Amino acid sequence: MIPQSENYTIGIMGAMPEEIAGVLELMTDVTEHNIGMRTYHKGKINNTNVVLVFSRWGKVAASSTVTTLINLFHINQLIFTGVAGAMSDKLNIGDIVIGKRFFQHDMDARPFIQQFEIPMLGVGHFEADAILISDAHEKINGAIENKLIHENEHPTYTAILKNQKAHIGDIASGDQFISNETTRENLIKHFPDLLCVEMEGAAVTQVCYEFNIPFIIIRVISDGANSNAPIDFADFVEHVASVISKKIVKIMIA
Ligand code: SAH
């Protein structure tokens, strides 16, 4: 449900250069703007104004990127796509997570405030808009049913992506690539309902919250946030991530 007025602009952030490259193929009328070591691609997807940018990795990089999208490109809405590590056993590699609640798992200003509470804001998490979530869920489920997302993928992933599912739920972000069982278990203890972990989402959502910009964050599971994660992650990014991100954005801005 994206308003189509002439001035409405959607910011699109991706956490991998491979993903940006895929989405760029969907764009027309593209102009490039180099600001703060990033390249912002301004243009259109169908009739919607978009600005596409690689967030870089981690909370600070992603926050500064979204702030530029808001203040210099005047975006009205943000779509973020990227890969993530699964924290729930319900999830498999290739599954899609639409974020509902976003936690910063490395925020800890005790004893002044509670662990995970965001300083100055008095909140423990940020929440995506319910209508945007259900709209995204409907579109992505429809695409999965029609095999629009997993068709023609790399042979290794054909079987995995055949059973691809979309989930709605909690995402935690921190400046840490989670790739060992002890850290993973510890996070699950703190956040029992967590679906996945990544390095940007809850920072971007904080900036959107502060500027009152609606956002939707969609993550594809690349690894299990365990000792095999570095290998699974690299392989997934190489073979699948760019294609999936492009398809997700196409579905979201149809
Ligand atoms: N390839 C990069 C590193 C990427 S960092 C380099 O060479 O430097 C990992 C990226 O994938 C981040 O954008 C993060 O959001 C996401 N991610 C995927 N799996 C993750 C995991 N297990 N833990 C944390 N972040 C993960």
C-alpha cells in the first residue's frame, strides 16, 4: 500500500553491495549522489520515486545512512533488506523475516537504566507499523506461493528455497557477527521470542522512530548464527542474496 503521489519517496537500504546491485537493475532515471563515503542512487521503480543505498555494516554506519536519506533525500518511508542469522529453530536458511519488534542487544547502560533500554527514549524496543507489516506479509506470501521468490536459484539452494516461509517477529541488532553457540544461547535467554539477529535493523528503526518515518525491515536467513555461520553466510550471499533482495523490492513496490 504505497501512496503514489509525485513527491512521495521511498528509501531503500541494503546491507550487502550484492543486494544493491540487484535492486539497481530495477531502477530507471538513475542519478548518483556521493555523500559521506556512500553512493545514493536516486531514481524510479515503476512510478515510485526511490533512493537506493548500501547501508554498510553495523549500527553506526546504518544510522548515518538512514539519517542522510531522511534529511537530504526527504524519504517518506524506508524499506530495508538484508541477510540475518536465525535465532529460532522454526527458521531455515532462505526463510524471510518481516521485523515487528527491534531490540539493540548490545545496549546496556546499567545501573542507570534497565539493560537494553534505549537512553533518553525510555523504550526497550522499536516497533514496525502493523499495516505495513501485514501488507508486506501478504505480498511476500503471495510471491512464495507463486514461486516468484525462489525460482531459478542456484542448484544448491533449490531444495532449501522450495520450503521457504515468511515469518513476522522480533529482530535483535548489535555490532557483532554472531557465530558461536554460547553467544547464541545467551541471546536467546534474554530474548526468547527472537527470530533472527543482525547488525543494523534496530539502529535504523531508532532513527526512523525519532524522525517519525514509517519503516519495514525484511531479512532473509543466511545462516544459523552458530559456528557454521561464516561459511553459510558467505555462500548464501554469493549465490542467493542479490537475487532475493531484488525480488523482494520488486514485490514491495509493484
Ligand atoms: N561481508 C562483510 C561482513 C558482513 S557483516 C565483510 O566482509 O566485512 C554481516 C552482515 O550480515 C550484516 O549486515 C548483518 O546484519 C548480517 N548478518 C547475517 N548473519 C548474521 C549473524 N549471524 N550475526 C550478525 N549479523 C548477521
